[in-house]
Amino acid sequence: MVRSYFDTATQLMYAIGALSGLIGALRILTRRHREDMGGEIAIWFGSCLFLVIVATVLKSFYGL
């Protein structure tokens, strides 16, 4: 049953990662004059990267 929904779930994770990246980019662009900009960029990039890695690891875990 998991295999039938996995492709849809993977695509959903990629879409959420893309939306998270766009939201993060907009938040960073609107706050240009902050001192901790590098940390905020790292957090948003890390969250998007985490979603992509989770989708890939789950795909290999289930053997799809």
C-alpha cells in the first residue's frame, strides 16, 4: 500500500520544498539589513535540502 502512494508523497515533498524555498527567498529579500542574514539563509536552505534528502532516502529504503 505504501508503494502505491509513494510517488505522490515524493512529489508532494518536492513541492513543499520548493514552496519553502520561495518563501524563504522572499523573507530574505525583504529583510536585507539584518546582521544574521547568513544564519537565516542557512536555515532556509537546510530545510529545503532536508526535504529532498528525506524523499531520496525513503525511496531507497523502500526499494523503489
